[in-house]
Amino acid sequence: MSEQQPAVTQATLVKKAAPKSDYKPADVSPQRRVQRSFAVRLWSIRHSRLLEWFYSRFADAFLLLHPLWKGLGYGRVEAPIKFVEKRVKGFMFDCRMCGQCILSSTGMSCPMNCPKQLRNGPCGGVRANGNCEVEPNMPCVWVKAWEGSQNMVNSDKILTVQKPVDQSLRETSAWLRVTAQAAAAREAAAAPKTGAAA
């Protein structure tokens, strides 16, 4: 009986074909990214229900502060809020600051960690062990998203079809954007209806 050879992936072929050099780019290696924050990212997915509860309270608190954000000016407070948001979400979820956070819909697994940045489910290249086609040592972001979403109260939110990423919102605060949108919706609901038939 002959031994079965391991499958050769596109990533392996590209790596073999790359010119050999002592230069290694800093902080862009997929393996370095996995080693740096993979454990925390998996912890966040395992504790998605707790984080869903916390995020709900956090969003309510941010909405209560809407008059303050509006008074100071959303543009003025964005830099310090974004600084905190980037560090907290970067540590917890390996956030890419797309500005359109959907963690509450994806089991606290950030879809921007997918090498293909797929926003509506896995590609056809998920390995039999549930790992990524492009980064073989990394569990598929969407496999983990499904697992995390099943722990959450609003588990069916993962079925919501997401819009493509709006690149103009990259590096902006999702916290402030969601707060401003929620405040506008609340104000619109509270406004008296005009033009109703007498």
C-alpha cells in the first residue's frame, strides 16, 4: 500500500515559488497574526453569549451618551473613540476596523479575518477538518461564526444577508456610527406623524 501524499494547496505552491530572501515583512505574516491573537479570538467565540449580553448593555450606554457625542460633535470624538475601539476589538476579535462591525450577527467571529473577506458564509474551500483553505492552520472564520452564533440568544442573525463592505468606512468607528443611526431611528419614531388623514 502506498502512503497518501498530503494535499498541495495554492498557498504552498506560492510559498515555494517565492524568491528566497532574508527579508520577512513585519506584522503581515498570516502565521504571525494567528500566533499573536488566535487564542483570544477563539475565547471570544466560545464566550459569545456573554459578549452578546455585554455588547447589548454597552450599546445602550453609548446611546444614552448620544447627546454628549452630538454636543461635542461626532467628528471631534471619533479619534479618541476609534483609538479605544481599535485596541479593544483588535485584542478581542483581531478586528480589521472595517467600520461595519457585524460581530453580533456572526457569533463574535469577525468575517474580516477570512483571507477572502467573505461576509456571508464560507467559501467552497473549507477543509475537511474545518480549517481555512488559504491559512491551513487557522479554523475557518465562518465555521467558528456558526459555532459562536449557536450560543447566542439571537442565533438566527447569522442568516441575515450582509451588504458588501463599504471601503469608504474603513478605519472609522463602528461604535459611533451604530449609535448615531440608533439615535436617528429613535428620534424618527418619536417624531409626530404629519400628513395623516384627519
